[in-house]
Amino acid sequence: MTASANNTQDERLPLKGIRVIDIATVIAAPYCATLLGEFGADVLKLEHPEGGDALRRFGTPSKRGDTLTWLSESRNKRSMTIDLRTAEGAEVFKSMIAKVDVLCENFRTGTLERWNLGWDVLREINPRLVMLRVTGFGQTGPYKDRPGFARVAHAMGGIAYLAGMPKGTPVTPGSTTLGDYMTGLYGCFGVLMALRHRDLTGEGQFIDAALYESIFRCTEELAPAYGMFGTVRERQGSSHNDFAVPHGHFSTRDGKWVAISCATDMLFARLAQAMGRPDLAAPHTYGEQEQRLAHRHDVNEIVRDWCGSLTREEVLQRCYATDTPAGPLNNIADIFGDRQFHARRNMVAIDAPDTGEQIIVPTPVPRLSETPGSIRSLGPRLGEHTEEILRELLGMSDVEIAELRARKAI
């Protein structure tokens, strides 16, 4: 699991040669830029000179002062400070736009337009530009001017309503930032499609990504079921009883939890074998899905009692022996000890020289057989690469850079 960042750019990474400007904040659009950077794109993180991206203060502080979240999620980026609201900063930004492929932003709808830096302006400068625009509710519609956050997106998109115990208070669906990561992922998908279109036609375009839409897109049959039958799914706690039984979370004798999923009659027969109760899968008992659904409470109680009589490891080993789909409900300590995570190198310890520590972070996904993603550096210090970028991209002299600093544009 331990390794150092590869500071030598892999010439074979598929996005090498693509240059990205990230002027967004926190997670959603910046996550898209991070994903692009993991596969070779040169990501220029443009931040306000005073404080920079709020993600630097989101999470557990590192010895350097910014957070572990920043170090992990801003990997492979170069940081430059610039104030886009100054005339000089806006002009520098426009000059940079002419030389890049992708722009990621997540200001509230209309903000860049008020700064005279909207899509129409930037497209004139660079007709090949691909621009990701992430907002809570999209660039159009009656809610377009509202501020948007992932928690609100979970609520509006329909997933938060389903999280929790029946008739209980809806709870956070795993993470308050789920919608941010999902939208960043959809945004990356959109950017790659737009780049492909640009390769074919020479034309850029913008991607309009809304947080709530990313959530809504992952709600299974909620829309067609309501549209056809008026069905409103309610909270079901740890079980999902609409389609399969047993299909949920069950506590074990040692106070831990397992997930068991029996979506077919064959899989339930395997579970019955693991339980030492093959009679449960007989045609006259619960062998058919229709019977199990009709008696879901009884079936779940039988499985719950069985799990409660054994330790988690005992339950899992019996399930594994019969090929019953089951797994542990891992906390992060469990993950660090899980053989699968180690075998797949799902985490890597990266040297962070300015903290005197190694930071353990998730490795890039998905896995490409010939050109896998890489982590070349952790999140940079604020403005660490300002002069480097201005010299490299725009050919600025020391005098010109000093003038920009004097005017507080950078």
C-alpha cells in the first residue's frame, strides 16, 4: 500500500496534452478536474489570492495547515492565484483560455456572465473550448438562481427521502458530499464526450450539470413506477423489500453487520443451504420469490435470527461456502484491514514533503490495462505554481508578474 508519487509524467497517459483550468471550489467540478488529471491532463487550479478554494479548510487539518481532504482531492494540480474580478486578472484569464482545452467552474448561475467571462465571451476567444458548468439546479429553469449544495440535491433528487427507517426521520444517504462526487463524475463523462466531438468537428461546447439531476438519474424505477401506477416508494430501512427478500443488512452476534442479497430463487436456495435449512427453499415454503415477498417479515426474521446467532466471520464464511452473495458492512478500519483492498492496491501512501508525512489516499479508478491513472502530487500550496504557469503558458516576464502582484490581480 505504500508508495511515493510518481513525479515523472507518464508519456502514455491518455489525456496527456490536454490542459484544464479549474476555477471551481470544493468538490463537484474540481473532482472532474482531478479525474482528468489522474489520467494525464495538466490541471491548472486558479484560486482567489485570499484564502483560495474553501476545500483547503474542509475536513481534518494537516500539519501544513490545509486539510487532508484538500491534499487528497486536489492531487495532480498546479495552483495559481488570480482575482477574476479585477480587470487585470480577467485579461490574464482570457489569455489563458485561448491556450487550454477544458474549463471547470461551479459558480452560481450568471456569476461569470456578470464578470463578462461567460460562455459566449470565452467561446469567442477559444471556439474549441469545452466548459463544464456545475450548479445546484442547472443553467435554466425557475430554480437556476438558487444556491445548491449536495445535501439539498439529495433531498430534491429523491434519494434522501428513501434513506432511513420506515416512518422515521430521513437520514443522510451515506455522505453529505455524495451528490458532489456523482456530479463531478457525470461532468467528467460529459467533458470526455465533448472532447471527442471536438476532435471530430473542431467545435467546443459547454456541459450543464446540475447536482440534483445526478441524484435523480440514479433512482431506479421511481419515475416509471409513479408515472404508470402512482407508486411512491417509502423508506425501508436496511431492507429493500420491493423486489427481493432477503435483501438487506443483518446484525451478528459480535455486534457487527453483514449485507445479504438474494435476488433470485437460486440465490435464496444457496442461503438456505448456508443456514442449514434447505427446507426453507422448498416449493411449499419460501422457494419462490412471490412467496418470499408475500411473507417478507417472516423470511427476514428467520435470516435475522440466524445471523444473530453467529459472529460476522461465521456468517460470511458459510455464505461464501455456498456462493451466497454476502459481505461485511465495512467501516474505514475494516477497509484498512481488508485483503481485497490491499490486493487491488485501492489505497496508496504518498509522500507529502512539506508535511513530513505520508498521506494515504484512494488510488485512481477505473483501471486501464495499458494506461492506468497515476498520482503525481498531492494538493498544492496556495499559489505554489503561479509564476511557473504565467511564464510557461503566457511567456510573462518577471516585471509583468511583479506588476500583476502589485495590482493584487494574483
